[in-house]
Amino acid sequence: MLKKIELKTPILEEDARKLTVGDVVYVTGTLLTARDAAHTRIMQFLHEGRKLPMVFEGLPLYHCGPLIKKTDGEWTVLAAGPTTSMRMESFEDEVIRNLGVRLVIGKGGMGEKTSGAMKEHGAVYGAFTGGAAVLASRLVKRVKNVEWLDLGMAEAVWTFEVDKFGPLIVCMDSRGNNLFTKVRTEAEKNKPKIISSFKVQ
Amino acid sequence: MILEATVMDVAVNLLRQAVTSLPEDVKNALKTAYDKERSQIGKIQLRAIMENIEEAEKTNTPICQDTGLISFYLEAGSKFRNLEKIEGVLIKAVQKATNEIPLRPNAVNPFSQENPNDNTGNHVPYVHWKIVEGNSLKITAFPKGGGSENTCALQMMRPSDGLRGLKEFVVDCVIKAGGMPCPPTIIGVGMGGGANIAVELAKQALLKPLDEPNPNAEAAELERELYEVVNKTGIGPMGLGGDATTLAVKVEYAHRHPASYPVAVAFQCWAARKATAIIHANGKVEYLTHKPLKDAC
């Protein structure tokens, strides 16, 4: 049986370190979205030593470009599934190191650099089902804040209040395990057998 | 003028149908994949997918926040009136749909990175024309997500690599893509022609009904074999490991140059959004993939 774990934000380093690949996590509290353009801007701020207008410490960073509607001055989240995390691979290690993110949420997994920072700082990667955007939006209770809306709706940094946001499958843990790498390595191993089974050689 | 208004309404309706509910063939394929899946994590993913589809349909909400880059595939009867005006109407329909449904603004200028926020721009929406006999217009709305688009690939193979090389390339693409195109995917394979023809055919293959075998026996056999081998890679739902890596493989081919053997592989995520309708000369509309919406004309 898979282990089910409920987390509340802010997530402590020791709690993040307890998580293992294959665990199923549900997170309650506050999370922030950030994808391509937001990461580029975060890096700019970090390099220029400027203070960010939002706090990531202990919170989940969600790779998501949501579809949001504004009616009567209120934001309503219509769809908020994950985007491909690998596009953020070149930035995420620095983001984890500098901003204290404990949980990165996205789809498709990330690489060595991110894995290294997770090991060092005690953070994990949780995969939310790609495309399950309506389910995700139902778990967002409220839009608390938005920054950098000039980047566009999808690229802005949204702060969501979430309730039991999941299921998130822990795919990268703080011991350097990576489920995506494991699955791909297995697939590579299967390949010769698959190729030799081709009917037309 | 009346016909143009109809095209406008139908195009908006098709986009709404496409982004909020999946055609039956895709839903059935997902159900089969769920029943066959042996991985626990894989089953969690497929269950979330099916719940999400149900919820989106019930609430008339886009299935995925990425409502795609928009294409229309048209089969236009040569006697359908005002054909020269259709593209302009489709652009307006996309702007209207973006605002009304709503759709996420996804068309970005590649130089300035500016987003006009209405899903239109240079060559977007992309409109593919096929002129046929008759006086009706068949429209397929095909909004396609970026995640699965990013794993599409073209290989100019050596002709001596032949079918074996093609199959190896498809398997390689699937493994390399991993969870990025949101598996279980639909895989379109375009073979032959020149580079552009192979890619276009791979894309068109994604629009074929999943439950109809290819009318060409060799292509049908190739589809069957590729479906089986891709589902033996173990990539599984969302790349988290499992049985369901693809829902269907669809093949289209063109004759090739003696020196070339282009092979294109197009991925479509499980949220395989497409919707088709026919507008008859008298203005009557027939929806082929989805039930007409209440507000449909």
C-alpha cells in the first residue's frame, strides 16, 4: 500500500526529509505558482539582490499557469493543472537554495541539479496529475494574492489557499531518489527486448 | 451573411465542446486503460483523469488550463458560399471564444514575447483547408496543448532503416518524452513525403477516431504493433510507471523520395480535444463528435 500523508504549510525541513518516493501527499495551507517567466524574474531579483514581493519560505512552489476569471473584482480559478517542470530545471536549484521552498509541485519531474538542491536543503518534488486542472481548481479555496500580473495570467505568481491539495506523488525525495529517472532507466533497459520483438526486422 | 454568422457560432461552440468535454472514443480508451492498469500509482493518475473529465463536463469548465494553440481543419465543399471569408470569421470566433468560455490566452509573439491575449496572431489560428465536392462545410476545432507539442519529433531516416528504423524511432521518442506529454497519449505517426508532409500527416493522424482501424491493412498492422510495444515500455500514466503509456497509435503515410524516409511522431495528451460539425448549405448544423450545446443554434 502507498503511504498517505497530510501536510500543512509552512512545511518544516524535517517533515520534508521524512517523505519518500512513492508517498502520496495532500497539502493544506498556502502555495504559490511560478512558471517560466516568473522563474526568470525571480533569478533577476536574486542576482540584483532585490527583495521579492512574495515569500516562498516553507511553502510549495507550483509549476502552473492557471486559467482564472475575474468577476466583480473577485478572482475565480477555473483550471489550474501543472505544467511541465523540466523547463524550470536550470533555475530551480537556486530557487530552492535561496528561497527555502520545501515542495515543488509539477508534472514530468526534474533533473540532477534540482535533485541536488533538494538533497542539500530538504525539499521534495510532488507530481500532480497532468491535465487534471478542474480537480486542482476545486482544491483552491481562495486566491490570496497575485504578483507580476504584467507577465500575463499564466506567468504571474498567484498565491492560493488550498485544502488537501493532491494527490501528489512524491517523485523526488531529499535522499536523491527520482521516480522519473527510475522509470526511464527501466524503459531503456526494456528497449532491446522490445526492438527484438518487432515483427518486421 | 447568415452563413457567416452560423460559421461564427459553430466555431465558438466547437471550441467550447472541445475544451470542456472529450469525445466518446477518447473516454472509452481511457476507461479501458484504467481497467487494464496494474500500477497503483498509475491507477491513481487515471482515476484523477476520469474524475477531472466528469467534473469538467458537469460544470462546463475547460478540462485543462492549457486550452491549447488553436487549429481548424476544414473540409469545404467547393460550392459552399463565401469561402474566402471563412478564415476571417474563424479569427473572430477564436477571439469571442477566448473571452466567453474562457480560453487561456496562448498565442505569443516569438520576437517580442507579447501576448495579444486573444489567442490570435500570425498564422494563429492555423487553418488547414481541403476542398471537396458539394456545398457543405465540415469544421474540426483542434486546440492542442503545449506539453504534448514539445515532445513531437521528426527524423529524416535512411531509406535502408525502413520500418524497423521507424518503430525504433517511435519507441525512442516515447521513452525520451517520458511523462512530459501527459501519457497515456495518442501517438500520430506520419511517414514518407518530405519533412513538412510527414509532420502534417502525423498531426492529422491525431484527429482520426481511436476506435476505427486504419483502412490500409499494412498501416493498421503497424498501428497495432506500435500500440503494443509502446505499452511495454513501462513509462505509464504521467510517466510515473505502469502499463498505460498510449491510448492509440495512428498512422498516415505519403509516398517518399527515393533518397528520403521522413518519419514524424506527434503526441497528443490524454486530454485529446477535438470537435467536429458540418454546416449544410441551408444553414442546418450537424454536430458529429459532441451533443449540441443548449445555446447552440
